[in-house]
Amino acid sequence: MSWKQIYDPIGDSIGLSALVALIPILYLLWALAIKRMKGYIAGLTTLVVALFVAVLVYGMPAGMAAMSILQGAVYGLLPIGWIIVASVFLYKLSVKTGQFDIIRDSIVSITEDRRLQALLIAFSFGAFLEGAAGFGAPVAISAALLVGLGFNPLYAAGLCLLANTAPVAFGAIGSPVIAIEGPTGMSAIEVSKVVGRQLPFLSVFVPFYLVVMMAGFKKAFEVIPAILVSGVSFAVTQFLVSNYLGPELPDIISALVSIIALTLFLKVWQPKTAFRFKSEMGQAEMAAGNAVSIHAIKSDGKNYTFPQILKAWSPFILLTIIISVWGIPTIKKALIGQYEGTNTLLQGLNSLGSYLSFHPAVPGLNNLIIDGNGQPIAALFKLELLAAAGTAILISAIISKFILKIGWKSWFSTFIETLNELKFALVTIASVVGFAYVANASGMSITLGMTLAATGSLFPFVSPILGWLGVFLTGSDTSANLLFSSLQKITANQVGMDPILAIAANSSGGVTGKMISPQSIAVACAAVGLGGKESDLLRFTIKHSIILLLIICCITYLQSTVLSWMLP
């Protein structure tokens, strides 16, 4: 028996309906930020609240609500949870074999300054991983690397979430922008051009903001040359690639340019003083503040050969290569059994991908929910085992086992140890994604979107907030674009705004919501061993999310009015 979504369950009062739809979100924020519940408890209890709102207010059949939660929970475990498990496992292998000590020293040989290490790893390397894999991989791997270097786990997670802002719209080989074509009929390349004329401003600002957050304004200006090299090289490349090549490669190429530019620059320039956290310094250094002479900070004195450094980095080099290959569109099709070409190797991969890809219908849900346009909503479990980014990372871990010369017994025990450490984090991820799915299936998300869309002439300013809200709810810029891009287009046409600008603003605004999405928070905490501390991380990131969102809102409003010449 089918059920039709109702977006105004209160009746003739979309505002009151929106307040009701906000109840689960406000509860989750209260549980994490104020009550400071453990993440998995906050997530599970939010599911209960959302279930009551969906059933009692929106009239959604209880069975459908429960199955939508199950669909979301399964997606939370695969591919998202699988990425976290594989990423942390690979990192732990590096630590257990002693190779991470060499990685740490090799980074210190480039710069011993914590500010510059954050730029290299959290901003540039994280952006590369975002472009290649997306989902939780960039934050998980980058945060783990920073913790290994000696960063405080909470700081490492927060810095990586903030740094991950700039590349999100072009993540996973451009998936968020490419996904817009389906629901809107707009050309992905045209949307890419506009996004590429918004986010470069953020890409220049975020490295500076990152360092200010770490060390304050005074110490940020001490390394302003390096900040400009990192941010400007990324931003210029992001603009050029997004406008002239398309949405697939801005992150990957921009990140590589940024890494190379900053590394080469640091060969000829270093700050006069190296910034260290107070917890790392002795009494005399603490009396002098966070900055000490660059010559006073030495590594342990070990000199590693190039083969030793290459061996230590090999798990992450393999990770980079394999994830990049996994993201190539033709190979991606083969990994899910949808390749139609004549290449023999890809045909073989296609057969294996077809065997390991499952898309069963969600019982009691598939095509039984009717949206506001009278169209049935498909509900499928997406189980693409070979194509999952987590599988690519696991393959890296398998190959690394032979390079690092670790026995199978130790390899498997490390994997079991990783699963045990992440069990509560996986429950958190599954529950918050389950909440996102029931919010979408019941119509709560659309209610909130329609309320924001009813702002008339202020819509160009409000437009990015829709994307921010969508990413907060779903944890994904791709999902937020699928959820709200049609609404953006319709509303923009009604208020006289360029619809491509509105759709681009949805994606650009969405990137600022990534750092406070419960899903992202859970992933980051899991990666640095802070399971149960999700509330602390949310309190750390929420103000930064709002500040960056307001910047995008202002840019969009100005581009819709006095700066319309900036648009293609």
C-alpha cells in the first residue's frame, strides 16, 4: 500500500510545520552540544524522536519509517563505515610496524612548524583524498596522520573537518556537481563554472582561517607567505580546472599543485620561529610562548635513506594510486558491473563487479512512497562491495602487508582490534545516516527547504543555507544537491534569480555544513580515537561552519546583484 508525502502536516502553516520538522535536529544538537551525550546514544535517541515525528505528525506508516531507517543504517555501514574501518586499519598497520615514525620524521624534514604541517596534510593532502574518494576518507586519513605527528586528537579532527570545506563540492571525481544534472536538467559543466567562481574565495581564506584557529592572528601572519602559496595555488587551479575542464578533476589537480608549490616554497623559506603546541614544550619554551627558534627544534637525529622513506610512505602512496584508479569513471562502471566497452581487462573486472554488486529493493518501501509531484520514490539497498572506497583502501592494506613484512596473524589481529575500537563509532554513523533517511522519506527535509525558499527577494542570500541544511542532514554534498537542487531551480525562476547560480549556491553552501554533519563528526572522532566525544567536536566546529556559511551567502547575494558580471 502506497503513502503520499505531506510537506505541510500542520495545515496552511508551512512555518509551524517547519518548526515541528526541526524537532529531531534541535534534539540532536541539544544532545551533543549541551547535554554532551556520547555520539551513539545521541544518534539512537534521535532516531526515536524522528520516528515519532514522522509517524505521529507526518502520518508516515510506522513500517515505512522503520525501513527507511534501516536503509540509511545499511548505507552508513557500507560504504561510509567501511571507509573508516579500512582507513584506521591501514594507519594502525603503519604504526604497528614502526613505519609511521619514519613518515613523521619525513614530514618534519619539510617543516617542523605545526601550522605548515596542517596546511600540507589537512588542507592539501585532504583535498586530494576528497577529490579521489570523498565520503569519510579525507578526514579519517588526514586526521590520523596529524595525530601520529603529535597533534591533539580533538584539534586534529577539527582542523581536518575545517580544511575539508574547500574541496567538498568537487569531491569523489565531481560527484556532487555531476549529480545535479539528473534532477534539474542543468549542464554539469555550467554549474561547475559557477561553483568554480565561488569556492576559490573560500579556498584562499580557509588556509589562513585554519592557522588563525590553531595559533591566533599574530602567529598566522608569521607564516602568511606559506599560507598564500598554499591557498592561492589551490584556488587559481580550482578556478581554471572547474571552468575549462569540468567538475571531475578540480580537487585532484588543485591539491597536487598546492602540495608541490608549498613543498618547493618551504625548501627556500621557513618561518623564523616554529610553532609548537604548549603540551609539546618544556618549561623554558612555555615561558617564551608557543614559538621557539627553528634551530632549537630537532628530530631524533635519525637520517633515513630514500628507500626507507619510500617504504614507510608506501601504504599511503598505494592508497592514493588505488583510490584514484577506483574513481576513474570507466573503471567505476566496471566495478559495479555496468561497463559496456570492449576492453578485455575491464570486461573481466566488470564480471567480478557485477558479481559483487547488489541493489535489492527495500521491502515495504521501494516505490511505495509518492512524492509531491506524484512520482514514486525508489528505495534500494546500495551494496557495491568491490566499488566501495573502503575496498580500495583494504587492497592497499593487503599489498602493504607484504611491503611492511607483517605476518598474517598480526595483520588479522590488528584488523580485529580496529573493529573493536570502532564499534560504537559505527553505531553512531549508522544511526545518524538512518535519521537522514527517515527525514527525507517522511518529507521533513522538504518542509524545511520549502520554508527557506519562501524568502522572496532575500532568496539569493538564503539559497546557500538550503545546501548547508542538506549536508547537515545527509552528510553528503551529493545527497544535498539531489535533495534540494530542483527546489533551488524552481524558486530561483520565481524570484528572478539565475537558476544556475542558485543550484551552484546549494553545492557551495553545502560544503560549509560538512564539518557539523553528525555523520562527519562521528567519522572524525572514530579516526582519532575519540569515540563518545562527538559533542566536544561539534562544539569546536559549529561556529566555524556558520562563519563560512555566511561568507558563501554574501558571495551568492553579491553575484546575484552587483557582481553579476562574475558569472559566465
